[in-house]
Amino acid sequence: MIIAVSNQKGGVGKTTTAVNLSAASADSGRRTLLLDLDPQANATMSFVDMTNVTKSVYDAIEDGSCSIADTIVESSVKNLSVAPSRISLAKVEQKLAGELDANHRLADLLQPIRGDYRNIIIDCPPSLGLLTVNGLVAATHLLVPIQSSYFALEGTDDLLDTYEKVMARLNPNLKMLGFVITMHEKRKTIAKDVRKQVKKRFGKAVFKTVISKSVRLEESPAYKESIFSYAPKSSGATEYYKLFQEVLDRA
């Protein structure tokens, strides 16, 4: 299973979801790879000291000077490896423009190592450019985090349009895993309204598990830990574990 976690909007809990789903997969005994496709490298920094990163996904995608396997570093979480990003990844779109295999670079690079991992989680950038398309072409499933806010559904039509085009032209096996509501504040009326809107719009594609807004979830990356080791009894740990179980059931 290769899951692309994507939303073109920033600040919706995308990286938090990718990081903690990866940790939940690893904690369940499944060998897991977290692949950071976001130039901001926040997923990488959640587990890895950047001073230890000598090669990144950029080096593999941009000119093939190394393989994805050459970039992978082990995290402190058992069974969890990370293919790290760097800010230089932002230059890929310009450099690959016009290349015949531009959309398939990541899929081709992952092919030799797919059998080494039970699950690969891809943290896509907050855009619908070439990097995100590479993530969708390489993935078997798409998971979309939606922030519990007034503008929650803004941009989802564009994301779904990109998903449909990738399915039609580049990756017919890509499945919609579902939409997960994140950063939810259940006491706020607007949050309740947004949840109703999302369910009305996407129906059964919305996960039952809702991720609450949590200080612990915000703090854990600073300590290079997942929510499961940083605050194992927190609501965030409980909810992301339940989300992972739902992911397994759906997939």
C-alpha cells in the first residue's frame, strides 16, 4: 500500500497525518517508509536530524544521481524509515518541465524497493504541481486531510479534478481512500457545521475518525517523536491509531 497524503491547502494537518499514520503502521509491526515529497521537509524533521541528511529525494528525482534507497535513513521509531526532503526539492518542477517521464519519476524510483515495505506513506506538498502529480502516480491510494474550518472545502474540486485526470491518464489503479477531518474543535459551532458540510459533500468517503485539535500533536515533532511515543494517552494518539485501523479496513 502506497498512500499519498495530499491537500493543496497548507496548514490542514497534512504532514501531521502522514507522520502519525507512518508511526502507527510501524508500531503495528509493519515495515514502513515515510517519503517526504514536500520541500518544506517538515515530515523529515519530525524524525530526522537534518544534519544527518546527505542525500535527499531531490537527488533521486532530479537527475538520478542516486536511488531512493540511497537516501533512506532510519528513524528512532522501530520499523520506520524516512526518505528525506530538502528545500532544494522546490527546484524540481522547473528542472523537469518538458521531460517525457516527468510525471513518472517517483513511481519508477519506488519500483525496486516496493517489496521492502508493507506501507509507504507519501507526504505531498501543499500544491497541485508536478511533485504532487508524481506522488499520485506512484501511489495506490489517496488520503485527503480536511481542516475543520470555514474554508474547509475550498480547493477540493481542483484536487478531485487532478485525481480524476491522474486516474484517467497516468495511474488507473489509484483509489480514493477517503477524507479525514483534522484540527477539529468539537465545542465550536463552526466545526460542527463544517463536519456536516464535509459529510454531505463526500458521504461515505469521509472517515468516521475525526482528528481533534491538540497541543500534543503540535509539540511532538519538536521532540522528533510521533504522538504515540510523545503522548501515548492523548486524544491525538487514540484518534490516529483509530484512523490507521480504518485505513487498513478500507484498503
